[in-house]
Amino acid sequence: MESPARILIIDDDPDSCELIQLMLQYSNAGYEIISVLTPEEGLRLAAARPFDLYLLDCRFVGIDGVEVCRRLRQTDAKTPIMFFTGEAQERVRQEALLAGANAYLVKPDDLQKLTGTAKRLLEVHQRADRRNMATNDFNESAVSA
């Protein structure tokens, strides 16, 4: 049995965190969702234990979401990173994607896309993990043969 997908929400607005969490839980009650209000806390949690999806806002005091994305990518090149932010400027969207984000949605316009995009990113990530495990199993059996 697979463990539930772990999702980390980093957003400084408690109401946004609650809305995102409720929408994700409603779409899949099996998600394990943790939300934090500061980038520093999010980075600390990500370093302590891996997640299956990072869901970020852009605007924070101090470190912005694009920098959080860059820092996550320094230690984790594979886990999907999705922005859900009120920042609608195309320049910021491009910066986020260049920093390693897999998706960029704008509040509130893309609210209906939130759960579907998260589900799609998690499915792609889980398929890649299964392929890596199968490859590792093959390599281990080839070495022991």
C-alpha cells in the first residue's frame, strides 16, 4: 500500500492556506498536507523530510517565493513545485519557471485548476519514482547475479 502524498503549502496568508488545504483534502482525502506561514519554516521542514509536492506563494517579507523555489531545487531536482499566488505579472511567472517551478497558477483566477494541477503533478512524480525503484531493483539484481 502506498503512503499518502505529502504536500507542503508555504503561504503567509492563513486564509489561503486553509482554502488550499480544504480544496486538496476534498479532492483526495488521502493527502497529508502541512501548511506553514513563512518561507524559513517551509525550507526547514523540506530539509528535514521530503515532500511529494511543494505549493508556494510568491510574496513574503524577506525571501520571496522564487528564491524559495531556487533553494528547494538546490537539494531536490525532482519534486514538483507549484505556485498558487496573487502575483499575476508575466515576468514573475517566467522567473518562477526558470527557478524550477513546474506550474504557476494565479489567485483567484486559476482556483478551479488548483486541484487538477496538483493531482497531475503528483501522478507524474509518483510514476517517475516507481520507474526509479524498478530501475534500482533491476540494477541490484544484476549486481548480485
